[in-house]
Amino acid sequence: MKIIKLFWIFALATLSGVANAQTVTLTPSSLTLPNVALTTNSLSVSTTGTPNIKINVSGFTCTPLRYDWETISFVPAFSGVAVPKFRHPGTAFGTSVNPPPSTATAANQATIFYYGPGTYVFRLCVDACAGYTQRACADITLVALPTANVIPSVTIEDVLELTLPIAATERLDATVADVTDAFTFYWVQAGGNPMAITLPSPGDAVGNPVSMPRPSPPTTSQLDISAITKPGTYNYTVNAEDQRGGTNTATETFLVKPATSSLGINLTPSWSPTDTLFAPVASASINGEITGINQYNDKIRYTWSQTAGPTAVSLPAPAYTATISDIPVATTSFASSINLDALAYGTYTFCLTAEDEYYPGSPVQQCVSFVVAPPKSTLDVTVTPDAETTTDPYSNYTFSGKVTGINNNSDVIQTYWRAESTNPTDTISLPFTMASPKLIALGTTEYEEKDTLYTRIKEGKYEFWFVAKDTYYGKGDSAKVSILVEPGKSTFALSIDPNAETIITKTPEGFIFVLGENPQNVPFNVRGSVTGISDKTDYVRTYWRMETAFEIADQQLKPTLPNDEANQKQIALASTSDESNVEFTINNCSPGTYTLTFVARDTFFGLADSVSTTIIIRQPVSIEPLAAFSPNGDGNNDLWQIKNIESFPDIGVKIISERGELVFETTSVARLPQKSWDGIRMDGKYATAGAYYYEFYDNRDQTKLNVGSFVLVR
């Protein structure tokens, strides 16, 4: 029971606290006001009536109630706005922006003063009882929106153009105004202005502007432009900004022109008109003077020009007689000159032109003409070689011409080569010709020109004249180069192998051999050789001639010559010798006598030499075995011999008895000790008397060549 009682006591106490809770509310709890000006604005707050903000208080059991106002946060839309303040009816603001808590009769009323657009949070706290144990607070947010900003207006006096010198009273007026806010403004002069002048101060920079409070009547600022002394285009700007960041600007651009000039030109050469100028000209000039220039004019443009003369003079680039930094100039005349050093001979004309570009259309000009003559030279021409020289067509040949006695101050000497029309060819490339001569440079006292005949040079005699000529005075000198181009001469030495009459036997089986030598199954060659050919010629030709006398009328085969007179072999350049072979084979030579001549000929000089040999080809030989033999040891006809067998080393033979028995065989009769059969069988026994058959065959391919019989007698 005790526990239950305590619970109800606690519950009653809790319910009593809820019923007596204190509350303060503000209606509305937030407020947005449009078009708030930068001035003193106010809001009324009260518990009664119809104020801007209604205070609702409840739950307080003690009196009097105390009302306490304060600003919680303050974010103005523009800089320089004062902190909001509060005032109860009949009280002054005092020194604090928040009035002390009030318990006066009208404490439940107040006025909030704010001074422009921004966002504000205000708090009202109400308390009562001893020790102010009963207390409640409420906040209200005020959003004050600014009025639409009117940017400053800026106008500048319109000036089209001014003429120098400018009157001392000349001013450029600018008017600035803002109907809503305080503002600042300042002048700016363009960096491209021909000159800078002093701007009004304050107002000469963004950091030093003219400041105008709100409200202000239209303000005029004057810029003293009488200080302008240089012509050109000027640009000035006035920039204005109000306290809400609204900006505006105005710019005035105008032209400052000089007064017109009365221009004139005088040209004066540095030498006397009676003197002759010799090339190259030294320490000579033409001096020019331009007069009548307005002292404020930097647009007098002068131009030197050369309208005649073989040597181009380095003339000053077109320029102005003065620059902006020179204005006003100290003198109304201007001097300019050109250097005539190193002129070549000829007739020259130079002009000086001046024009006022501010007032174009009437340029003035003066020209001067004169003649420059070159000094005389004593020309002497020599050539190398200075006598007729021989060279071959296969080597480059260099020749030269030289001229001395050139005046080092003359640049009218020309040199060139002239080729005679009788030269073997007109395709020789000469670097300088009469149509395109070499001009000798100033300062030269002698000149040498080397030229080359390049391989392969056409044969014959060449003549070239080296000429030096003074083109101004029409005098010169020349010398001739003579070159004979021909190939080297050869001193032929010919040989032939064999160099004596040679007899060759030809067999049907394909053997060719020289009489008295072992037979060889190879072709027989006749070799012709020539030495002593010049290495500087390609005019040498070699060939064969062949005369034949055949033994048999219907057999007239002969070797093919590698080169005959109709198809001669050309010996290559740099070859000093040559060889050639005529080949006899079983199939290209019939029996008979062959006379071979090997010829070497120089077609350029018409020289020739030859060497000859004779080759006799005998008729073919055949195998002729004996018809009978008697191998009885009496020394007479003891061997079965075969005539001409030595010519057939690859011929074998089989000997067969009448009964068909093979009694003897060899693969090479020619290689038997006696080149014959001695009547002894293969088994070592003596063959019996009687008739026998033989078969000759080529042991290389087993072809039967000859078949017959013979008789063995005992």
C-alpha cells in the first residue's frame, strides 16, 4: 500500500507540472517582407490588437511578467547597415541594441527597428515569479528582401576631335547619379593613349574613388584634357558602383589631330656635280631635308626610293620624321641621308618622298640622278695547258684559264669560255659562257677558272678560248686551250697453241687424239692469245678466220668459231690481254686440213696483227682383227692382233668357240700387255685349233660394235 501511495503522489505532481507549463509563441514564426529600402524600417509586436507580430503567452502563475528582447543573428544584404534595435512604448533606445527586460504596463508591446534588407532572427523571452523560475522563449525569422536596384547613371561629354595645340580651358565633363543608393566613381585612361595625363583626385583610381552619399544630386567631374600635346586616338572611361554592387560605365573616344604642314624637300649630294664618281664609290652620300613640318605632327612619313642603277643601295626603311615621344618637336625640319658606298658603274636615280598621313593626298618628292664609272683594268689571260695536250677518253681531264691585271675597284670584268664549233661535240658543259658569263666580284685582282672534260670524252681535237672582258670600256684578252682526245695505242703480241702443224686422229667411237700421244676422250682446242693491249682503249677487237680443205666431198663439218670477222669480240676497257679457243669435237670436224688464224685489231688507229696454225684431221680409224693366227711359239704370227685397237681403250672382246663356249674375255683389249690375245683360254689352257667367233663391245654401255670370226691354227 505504501508503494502505491507514493506512485499516486508522484503522478499527481507530474500532471500538475504539465498543466502549469509556460509557453511563448510568435505568430507568424517567420516573416518575409518584399521591397525593403535602405532606411529605417519597423515592425510592431504586441499581445493585443493587430500588430505585425502577435505574442501568445500562457502557463504563467506569477505576475508581473517580464519581457526581454534580443537579436540572435543579423545578416544584412548590404554592407554598412546598422544592427537592429528594440524599443518599448515610451522608452528610449538607450545605449544597447537590446532593451533591458521590461515589466511596465506596456511591456507586452514593442517595436523592432531594422535598417535595410537582410536576414534577422529575433528572440522574445518571458519570465515571472521569484527568481524567475517560470520562463519561456520564442524566435521569429525576418527575411527582408531589397528593392530592385537602380544602377548608377554615367554620361560623358561627346568630343569628336581636337586639333593641337588644345586650348587651356578644354575639359571633358562626366555626370554620375544614383537615385537609390550611395555610390562611388573613378576615371580610367586607356593604356593605348598616345600619352597619359593627370586624372582628377579623388577619382583617379579604383582605390581612390569619388564617394557620394545617399541620396545625392547628379555629380559632374571634369577631366583637364588641355594637357594633351600628342596626336592620336584617346580613350577615357568613368566607372561607377553603388553600395549594392550595381555598376555602370561610360567611355569617350576622340581623335587629337595636328595642324597641317607645308612640306618641302631639298636633296644635296656630298660631291661636286663636276666630279666623276668611280666605282666602287666611297664616302659618298645624298643628304635630304624635309621642311615645313608642324611641331605637333608625328605622321610625316618619308620614303627613300631607287628608280635606276645596277647596284641596289640599302635604303632606310620607310619611317616617320618623329615619334609620339618626340612631340612637340623642337624644329620644323628633318634630315635624312643615304650611303652610296660600293656602287657599281651605271646611271642612278634616288628620290625622297614625304607625306602627311593625317592629311593624305599631297605628297612631295624630289629626285637626283648621277653617273658612276668603273676604273680601268689591264687584263692578261693565260691558260693551262698552254700547248696542245693529249688525253684519253676514259679519264677526266682538267684545264684552266686565268686572268690577271683586274683593277680591284672594278666590278665590270666578265670571264667566260668559248668552245670552237669544230670540236667533236657541243655537249661539253662549260660553267660560264658568253651567254652566261662570270661577273668578277669587287676587290678581285685575278681570277682562275678550272673546268673538266668528263669521261667518256668523244675522240677528237678540242679547242676552248678563255676570255676576259671589261664590259664598260669594251676591252679584253683571251687564250686558247688545245686538247687532243684519243685512246691508248696497243702493241699487240699474239700467240697460238699449238703453234705448229698438228695431226689429229678421229675415231668413229668418239676418240680424238694427237698423233703420237695417248688417246684422250676430250675435245681438242686451239687457243689464241693476245697481249700488249692498252688499258686506255676499248677499240680492240679479236676474231678467228678459218680455211678448210676437206678430204671427203660429202663430209664438210667444221667447228663453230667463237668470234668471226662478222661478229668480232670487243675487248673491254682496262683489259690488257685476251684469249679465245676453237674447239674440235667428234661431231664438228670432218677429215681434212684446217688453217686457223687468230686476229687482233685496233679499229681506232687501223692497226692489226694475227697468228696462224694448221690442224690436220685424219679419216676415222676402225678395228681390224687378224683372220687367223698360230700361237705355236715359233715367233711368227703367235698373237691374235687387232689393228688400231690402241685407239679404243674402252673396247672389250668376247671369243667364243664353235660350240658356243666363251673361252676368253677382256673389257679392254687396248690395255692388254701386248694389245692382243695369245691363244690361252681363261682357264689357263691352250685353246685348240679351230674356228672362233669374236664380239667387240663398248664396255661402258655394252653396245656391240663388231662381230666376226677367225681361225686358230696349231
